[in-house]
Amino acid sequence: MVSTVFDAVRTLTPKRHNWRICVRIARMWNMTARQGHGDTSSLELVLQDVHGDCVHASVRSVFVHRHDKHLEEGTVVDVSNFAVAPATGSYRPTEHLYRVNFQFGTVVRPRKDDQSIPRYGFGFKTFSDILSSDFDDRFLFDVVGRVSSMGQLEQRVDIELTNEG
């Protein structure tokens, strides 16, 4: 399925404009406007290629309706005609230096899933990694643990995880 006509996610930079990637939608979620009424301000994606490399992608609200029919978590798609910009923010879903921004002319084509692209884009961290003084907390990560206690549900919930390994 993935041939040399596709660019590797790790090579994406803003210096080119004719990228074409074949990726699995590893994660997908709606961002809502802070002061809105639950309206979607953007659709956020984590895209993973055949090499296991991931990149964050955003579909602004004005383009969501144009692209959402081909965007489903777990599916494989061919994406072209998108912009690449520096990844910014306090909490970033991938460690890629750049992010993909869907535009009006972005083309999304469903692809047959031949299982060559990993199904899940987990980025597990150990407890020792997380507690390390040089741990970079700008990036979101996955953990496996057992919830040993949980505070009252309010604006924020404190959860304590127990390391079992």
C-alpha cells in the first residue's frame, strides 16, 4: 500500500508545499471554543505513518465539514495539499517539530488498510521517565498503571497512579 510516492512523516517541514502522506488516524478529537457554546473550533488529529512516526494535524472549523466524511479514527488515508507549520503550545500531542494544517485545497482519500501502518500510536513513558528531572512535560504521553486513589470530581481531578513494575 505505502509506496515511494508518499513522503515520510519525519521529513515534513514548512520548506515544501507539495507533500503527500499515507497515514493512519491514530487519535482524533474535537476542540471547542473557550467562550463558545460547545461549538467545534477545530478537529485535531494524530497521524501515524508506516515508520511509526506521528505528527499533529489540525482542521479548522471552516474546513471540518469539507473533510470530516473521510476522517475516522483508526482509518488509513492519503493526505495531500496541506500546510506545514511549527508545532507550538504548552501541551503537544506529538514530539514532531511541525504540525499539519488542513486547508481548503487539502485532499483526503481513504486507503485500503493492509495493516502496514501500526494501529496504535502510543508513546508510553515509565514512572522513572516521568519523575526524571530532565523530563519534557510539553508533550502528551501514555501511561499504564493502576488508579490507587482519586479526589472529588470538581474542576480538576487529582489521580494517583501506582507503579506496578
